[in-house]
Amino acid sequence: MISRPLSDAEKVFLGEIPLFAALGKDRLAHLVASCRVETVKRGSHLFRAADRAEYFYVLLSGQLRLVRTSSQGAETVMHFLTAPGAFAEAVTLAGRPYPVDCEVMADGAVVAIPRAAYLKILQEFPEVAGEVMAGLLEWERFFLDEIYRLRHTSPLQRIAAFLIDYQDHAIAHEQDETARDYPEKRLIASRIGITPETFSRLLRRLEQMNAIETGATLRIRDRAVLEELARFS
């Protein structure tokens, strides 16, 4: 990995993230002095499960996936990281090992935030801890929502919701609104909790409904159909 200091634009972006905005301008500047931008290459790992969590990260560009592997070697995709933002902060600040592998899906860059430097600020200025904790609770809410979806929604509903969310990220980052590089089918299937065979069968059903096109690139043809399925399947 190639490492470098943050650019001025990256420092500004960091200050817009609640976890860092809560620190205040001067304390953030002190923290940034100990941070580095690391370039990451597709197929590499930012960290592995059980590694000691000495850093949490901010994704600047590229795509990552968080994967948990069972003792039998079966992989489950826990989350795709495709939008800029912080991740791994809760486990790192708690002083626990990373619970998942973080694999790079597309070349990009991350900011590495040293745990020790961030905790030192919290210890010296405990008044900011409340706002920081509020930011950490976002991940807990996310995984509670995931548990609810797995228990109370159908596979077709989860596929439709996933495709919509991915398109929303594409629009937010000025990519083509109807086509983008979706993850491999088996990875999407793992992420939403269904078998690859079921996923392929339901994609064909969505094609028959003219909601999507598959081929070299997966394209959404009729977002309204997907939105209806996501709500009521």
C-alpha cells in the first residue's frame, strides 16, 4: 500500500463526518496530523478477522466488502462499502479484534485513523464523547435493520431493495443512473441471505417483468417496478 498525508480537500471532507466534526476544528487538525491516506488495490485486504484493531478508516474512493468466514470456510458478505464514509470505528475504539475480513473490490483510497490518537482526544476532552457515541450507534441501527429485513422480507423484496440502494449510490456519486458495476451474483446473494441459485432465478423473474436487463452489465429498466416489489413482495 502507498501511504501519503491528507490533501486539503480530504481534510475538509473528514471534518464533515459527524464522528470527526464532533471534535472541533483544532482537535481535528491535531488528529489529522497522525492520519494517512492509503491506496488500496483490488483483491487485497485492508484487514483480516481477528487482527488487532489499531485503526479505523474512512473510505474516500473505491469499493470494499466486509466478509465473515465460518469454521467450515463458508463466506458470508456482511456489507458492501461503496460510499465515502467512516467504518470499523466501533470495534476499533472498543479495543476489540476486527470481526470480519475487509477485502478491496475496486481500487481506491482510505484514510487510516489511529485508535490511540482518537482515544487520547476523547480522554482529554470528554465533553465531545456524547456526540461521538451518537455516531457509533448508527452501525448498531444498521445491523438491527438488517436482522429485521432477513426475518420479515422475501428474497425478491431484498433483491429489489438492494438494486435500488446500489443505484442510489451511483446517482449520489455521479455515475450512470441505470448501469454500474454491481458485485458478482454470488456476493450479492450472500449479502442478502439467499442462495446463488435462488438469486439467478429471481433475476430472471425481474427480467420477465421488464424491471431489469442482465448481460455484460446489469441495468435497471423500470425503477418503479423495483420500488413496488421492495415495498410489498
